[in-house]
Amino acid sequence: MRSAVLLLLCSSAFSAEGLKPLDETGYKNLLSSKKDKVVLVDFWATWCAPCRAEMPALAALDTKLRSRGFVLITVSVDEPEAEADAQRLLVKNNVAFPAYVRRAKDDEKFINFVDPKWSGALPALVLYDKTGKKVKLFVGETHADEIEREIRKLL
């Protein structure tokens, strides 16, 4: 019961905050603000079963490695009508907020801005080193051990 009340309180707080819209400029500024951190950006959607499946492991990695200079950034690519569902899923999986939602004028341009090699397929994870340099793009289901191994190389 106690955890249900806590989840409800957290859910209400995050609902008030909402997902922050993100376009190319916002993405660039967000990464710039995380210099000196190893950053993993998770692009996901509520309709993507592998995205939902890997979310608890990513949240656990964030909790485990945050004190060592790691940051997980989640970016939902859901349409506006699914935004509330996206928020609920993040809360359910204990993903740290703030969280973001892609709101680019041109999705293809946004995808190419993130990585020209990325087709937009989900799940997609982009790993950046402490200087902000893109180090690795993971597309499709990726085992948490492989993700953690790549992150630890940069910490």
C-alpha cells in the first residue's frame, strides 16, 4: 500500500512537470549542458515492445552509475495523443525526470541530426563521452550488459 501511495504521489508530480518538447536545437543544447558526463540518450515509444522491455534495465543503469558521472536521457517519439501514456510508463519504470518528447518540425531532419546512420528505427540508444562526442549508436534490442560495458569504458 505504501509503495502504491508513493507511486501515485510521484506520478502526480511528474504529470505536473510533463515531458519537455525537444527539437534539434534543444537536443544540441541538452547535450552541451551535460559536458563532463557520459550520456546515453534513449529514443523510445510506448508502442515499441522492445523499448518498453529495456526501460527497467536502463533506469537501473542510471541509478547504478549516476554517481560516477553517467546520465540517462529519455526521448519519447510518441505522438502528442500518447504523451500521457509515455509519462506513466516512465514513472512506472522509475526513470529519472526530466524526460523529453521529440517535437521536431521535420522528423527526418531530426533523425539525421542525431545520427545520419540512424534510420529512425526503435529502440535506439546514442552514447556520448564526457566531451560530448558521439561514441556509439545502438539500434534495436541491445542487452543491458553490452550497454553497461560500453558506458564503463567511458567513465
